[in-house]
Amino acid sequence: MSAAEDPRRLDLDDLRVRAFGERGGAVDDSIPELAEADPDLLGIALVTVDGATRASEQADVKISIQSAVKPFLFALALQDHGSDALDRLGIEPTGEAFDAIKLESGTGRPPNPMVNAGALLTAALVDGDDAEARSRRILAGLSAFAGRDLRVSERIAENEHLLGDRNHALAHLMRAEGTLEVGADDAVAVYARACAVLVDARDLAVMGATLAAGGRNPVTGADVVGAAVARDVISVMATCGVYDGSGRWMRRVGVPAKSSVSGAIVLAAPGVLGAAVVSPPLDAQGTSVRGHAVSAALSEELGLHAFGVPSH
Ligand code: GLU
């Protein structure tokens, strides 16, 4: 049986060695902890919807989740608010950078939940009477997605909060538009803590697999979110997950995904598997260069492209 028929047979260490040929990109320097990342870190993991797990060397090295948290914040907001959350923000791609200071014209809503404006709002929509309660609910929700108790790096959370000037600007703009109902500083603090959750490639692959399995964690068996929520989240990952690189990503990889400035990418192939790649050097759109290459290879070898048809 070939790897294309059985993902468990894929040699992720071989894929990893091949990916070292990709040399471009630069590590993010928005906060000191990201600037200090090891550019040669490369972890790969995949988890099928029936719970089989494969992991490469370094798949257990922890990094901050950063924007790879956005699909899961959207999922928790949808779970807690139902379709009301969908009325509160758009779902259209922007063709702009992740932190563009721009809201939907006419409505003042964030353009989609995969850019910073949207994630500040989805984090604020998660149930909880105050910032602390929302952060607790987010950490518990992310832990359910990952199937283990995750923790926050306090230093990273603090620096994200202190140095995230554009996030503060976006939160104030959404307050001015009446889109954000909680305090601007609280909204940034909760989002910053969510970005500072520590995960590894294995965790992210389980999280992606939980979406791919319709909201049920295939490793723990826990129902984390409903199937309709998982479908909505994956749909928006497909169109908006890689920011202004989403079109290029869909053509080359063809699997819904979310990128992040820590170099993590989480992928969800509905009904098949979740996968993750962690490699810090980024391209101009903030996507991991090696992560992109490994994802394309995974898609090719496992026949995962959403629009591909087996050749005649
Ligand atoms: N912490 C980053 C920010 O909000 C996340 C951005 C990303 O990972 O793309 O600025």
C-alpha cells in the first residue's frame, strides 16, 4: 500500500530532510521571543480522523501558537454565540496583511476572523463575564482541541500586549464603530494571551484533525465543537487562512490552513486528517517558507488537494 492510500506510511523525517533545501525567509521580530526562534527548527505531524498519529523529529518543540489560534477562536465564538457571531464579522478575504487597519466599509465589522481585527473580536465573543474568564474559557477550549492541558507563556503574552500597537489601534477603531463591546485594552489582553499559548506540531495536528473530524477530537473522543461549526471554520480557513497569500496557497497546497508568525501552519483536510508544520522563517505574507513546501509535499503525496483529480 502506498503512502497516498495510507497516511500512516508517510516518512515525515524524510520529508523533513528534503525541506531543508528551502532556504528563504526571515524569522519574525515583532517581539523578542519570536526574534530568538531557531531558524532551523522543523517539526511535522499529522493525525488522521480516526486518531492515527505520525510525527517527525522536533514535532514536540514548543512555540507560541500566534495566529494559528485564529480558527479555534472563531470556532469557540461560533460555539458560544451561534449564528449571531456570523452577523458580527465578515468572511471575505482581504488581499491585505494580517494586521491591516481596515474594517468592512459600511458595517464597521472586521473583514474576516483570520485577520487580527477579526480575531480580536472572536476572542471578545467567547463566553466569560470579564477578560480573565474569557481567557480561561479560551485556554480550556484550545486544550480540548489539542487533547491536553495547554499553558500560556506569560512573557510572550505580556510582550504581545505591550508591543501590539496595531492591535490596540484596531480594538479602538472597533470600539469607535460600535463593533467591539468590551474594553479595547481587555480585548487586546485576551487576544495576546491566546497568541501566547504554547503548542508543538503534534498539538496543532490534533487541533486540525479535530476540525477535520467535524469537531470531535479523534484522539480523546471529546466533542469539542459541533460539525456545522467545524465546517464553517474550515471554509473560512480555505479562503482567508493564509492572508494575502491564500490564493497562492490554495493553488499549490489545496488544503484549508492557517499560518502564523511563529512559523506554525495548521492544516485541516475535512474527513481525512489534520496536519501541522512548525518552521520559523517566513515569506513576505508571514507564511513559513519550509511550512509551505512541506504542506505542498504532504498534499501531493497524500492526494489531499481539494480540487485535484487523480490523473488518468
Ligand atoms: N501575534 C501576532 C499579532 O497579532 C499574530 C500575527 C500572526 O501570527 O500572523 O500581531
